[in-house]
Amino acid sequence: MPSAAPEFFSHQVGEARRFYLGLHAPGKQPLTVVSAGLEHCASDYIIQRAKFPYSCIEYVVRGRGQLTLPSLTWPLKAGMAFSYGPGVPHQITSDSRDPLVKYFVDFTGRRAAPVLEKCGLTGGRVVEVFPPDSIMPLFEELIHTGMHLKANSNELCFKLLECLSLKIEATRTAPKTLQSPSFAAYLRCRTLIEKNFLYLRSLEQIAKRCGMDGAYICRLFRRFDHQSPYRYLLRLKINHAATELQKPGVLVKDVAIAVGFTDSFHFSRVFRTMLGAAPSQFRKLH
């Protein structure tokens, strides 16, 4: 991996996990992943470019902002995926009160255009995927592969990019579905969980904060999601814990308390179930 980060990596981020593979024999490979990552945007985050050398897919998982492309201006929220690249001027801004958290992948090669076409993102487009976190695992696997370079990392990365394109195609939503009252109720519950996951501990607490019956919330998640509301709450807690555990000197028991677990053994069991490794083992892997 090149030692220096490229100039196009933004410095207006609070936290970031990013890798840069550079270009190996550009033009000879059918598809080359140049870089990818996850960025927690700062309140003053703004990207404004007249041009960009690579094709790019970005995907919002939290927060709000605005995207301006030559043909449209679009509000950004969780679940929005968009593209830009050579010949596509663009501006991305983050809401200062609810900063964006987003994934990105930059790539090039003769198969870059077909990848974008496959998922409906050719030439600077915007799509909405549903459930909003449905393509997160592929982005996470892509980042893990790029940050832990091995002999076949480049090939793995472009295969993962192709899988990502297929997943976006499969999870694009129809506008009429997004306009239903029940979907709006589901989004309100989901957003509340996202903003309060550190403090919420049970379905009963979720229901009370949402002002809805717990059984109804479960029905909404069964209809519009692939997990229960409590499972979603746990996953947010564990993902946050995984990020915290990568910081030097942080104790597992302190992370457990910070995400709402009073029993560190129970925290470790849940962590292992969801991420496949105990907290101490996960720290060594990263």
C-alpha cells in the first residue's frame, strides 16, 4: 500500500477508516479499486470538485447532507447511494447538526462503466437502497480486505465491488413504497434507535420513546427490514464498540459500559455472536 494518503482524501472528518491501493498497471486490469473507506464527516464537511479521475460510489449510513450534480440537487440521508467520476462535477455538504457518515469506493478500468450501469448509477445518479444498511457488510468487507493487504487483495477488492453493484441493484427501492405511512413509521423508529442506541436497552424502551406499541414496531421491522428492532439496536451497539476497541488503551469493560452493558461477560458473548470474535481477539485482528 502506498505510504502517503492521496490528496483527494478529505481532512474534514472526525473519524475515518480508509485505504489507498494506488494504481497497479493502470489500463491493463478490467477493474481496479483505487481506494475505499468509511468517513464520519465533520460539521463543516464540504467537497467541491469540477473533476475527479476515478469512478466513485458513495453510500450514506447516517446523518444528513446535500449532493449537487450537474442535473440535480439531492438531499442525502441514510440509504442514499450516488456516483460521480470523470466529467461529473459534484459538491457534497454535510448538515452541521447531523453530520454525514458515509462509505465510498473509488475505482477505474474498462469495466467501471458497466459496474455503475448495473446498479443504476451511471453518469452521476442517485438511488435509494432498502433496508438502508443492506450494503454495509460488503463495504466493511471491502475496507477490511484493502487495509490488510495480501497477494490477492486487488483481485478480492474488485470482486467485492462487483458484488456491491449487484447488491445495490437488488435493493433499490420503488418510490411508492417509500411514501407509505407504515414505512414512514418504520423510519421514525429506526432513526430514533440510531440516535439513542447508546442509552436504549430493550424493546420496551424503544416503544416508549417512539410512542408506539412494541408488537407494532416488530411488525414494521418484519415488513421493512431483515432484523428485529432489538437486533438492530444490538448491532449498532456492537459496531460502535468495535470502533472504540481500536483505540489504544481502551479497556473492554469500559467499552461495555459505554454501550449500555452492565455485565462485561454478556457483552463479550453478544460481541462474539455478532462479529465472530471476542473483543480481545477482535482487537488483535485490527
